[in-house]
Amino acid sequence: MPDQLPLVISAPEPRSLDLIFTPAARKALHAGYDVRAADPESIASLDDATLAAARYIIGQPPLTKETLDRMPSLRCIFNVETNLINNMPYDVLFERGIHVVTTGLVFAEPVAEIGLAFALDLARDVIEADNAFREGRELWGGDGNARARLISGSEIGIVGFGDLGKALNRLLTGFRATVRVFDPWLPPSVLVEHGVQPASLETVLTQSDFVFVVASVTSENQGFLGAEAFASMRKGAAFILLSRAGVVDFEALMAAVKSGRILAASDVFPEEPLAKDHPVRELPGFLRSAHRAGALDIAFKRMGDMVLEDMALVDRGLPPMRSKRAERETVSRMRSKPVTRN
């Protein structure tokens, strides 16, 4: 009798296998594994034989210790939503040597690129100038550059230096800017190795023409960028929020923009979708994007490739290498909200 294929529980909501796998990758997945679709909220109701045989989970379904006790073959949970949330006993998973990994790296490049686009727009009024032209109120030549500035040779601050921060820094290299980074979870030498200057949060805020916020929400930093932080920034500086709205006091951010103190751009908001009457929709000096920075098909499809490569490694008794492994010391501190839309 041929060996049974390794069993995979598929519960990737809000993703789908069609979203994250190319047709060829999806074919390879089903050729190499017994894939069983499941409701993320009902994993515990699966029969004992299925749970006992499951080697992998694709998704981030809520799990209890009791459910894990019924899953002796489980080796890795592939979180394709990418926000680690507190819906499973991570201490038990680590104790049993079960990997929890995320595929968030796929979003670093596209989000970094749109972040650069935001900075360029805030520096050169690209969208406003286009709107003015359409409406016949354009200003020609230097008259249209009253607020314009260069990114080249500027001073740039980055708050957070994970995959997204590193991708952003790579894009900024050609602008010959001074880049300072605040990240309390990294030693200074790591930052220096990437060609950036380690700095305090105060220095990043007060000494930057452009501040990019790419830090995850944790139990330690929720709302830590508030009125005092915005008041300390250079007048006319640009504040660009790319990670999660939970790291800022959003009302204070809007107030700082409304006062004319700073300009801002954000791809994320306190509630999504945002209410139609939310005041940020009409706020001059605030560039808005509907949480679409990373949502490119090419990024989603890279998830499937990462999952397949790491499954192949774990099948051979090796650790996953393509996806990012959750760390015992930090996973319980994560507080980002899961997404509800792709």
C-alpha cells in the first residue's frame, strides 16, 4: 500500500488557496499533500483521525491546548494572514517544537514602494498639482512649487526596522539621504550593518524631513506616537504611516496635519473600512490609501511558493527558512489587528 500523503489542514481565511498559490503551485500542493479544507473557527470539531494526522496548518485558526493535544503530528503552522494574534497557546507550541511562521516578507517590497510614492507626492504635490490642472487652476513653473522639496540629500527617519524597514532603506539608498532608525528590538550594530544610523525616537522625530513608521503594534507601543511626538517634528515634515494605525494617536495625527504643522500619508486607519463621514477623508495635507499598499497579486502568489519550499524543508526534518519564524520572546507582545479583506 503506498504511503499516505502528509495531511494539511487548509484554513487560510481571509486568504484562499487560489489567492496565494499559482495554478502550478496549487497543483504541486495537491500532488504532494492531502489537503483538507476546514472552517478556521471549527478546527476542534474535526475528527480525531484528521487532527492526529495533520502535519501542517495553512492559516491562523484559533487553537486551544486541548486541540493541540489531539495533533501529535503537527509540525508547522503557516500564518498567511501575517499578523500574529493571541489566539493560540504559543508557549505550548514552542515547548513541542511546532513552528509558527508568517509569510509577511512578501509585503515588504510593495509596501516600501508605495511608501516611497507617498513621500514623493508629499514632497512635490503630484496629486494636488494634477487635480489643479484638471480643474483649470494650475500654477506654472516655480509658482507651483511653493511647498516642494527634494528627498535627495534629505534627512529621513524610520521607526521600526523589520522586513519592511529594510526594504524601504534599500529603495532610499539612491537618494543619498541621511537615514536614522529607531528600533528598540534591534542592537545598534545590526542597524549600522545596513548603512543606517541608530537613533533615539526623539532624534528620529526632531531631525527628519520625512518620518516613515513601519513598526508593528505591540503591547508596549500602542498609541505611542501622539500629540507630543507630532509637535516635536520639523514644521512641514512628512509623516508616513505604513504599518498599523494602532501605533499612533490618530486624532492627534489629524490635529497636527490640520494645524499645518506637518503633512501626512497613511495606508492604514483605526477602523477599516473607514466611515464615509470620517474627517480624515476631507483633511488637506493628508494623503490617503485604502490599506492597499501590499495587496498585489504577485505578493500573494509568493506566499504559496514560500509555503511549499518550507514544507519541503520540514518534511526532511529541517527548519523552515523562507517564512519568518515567530520568536518565543516577542510573539506574545504582538497586538496588530488581523485583516478582514485581502
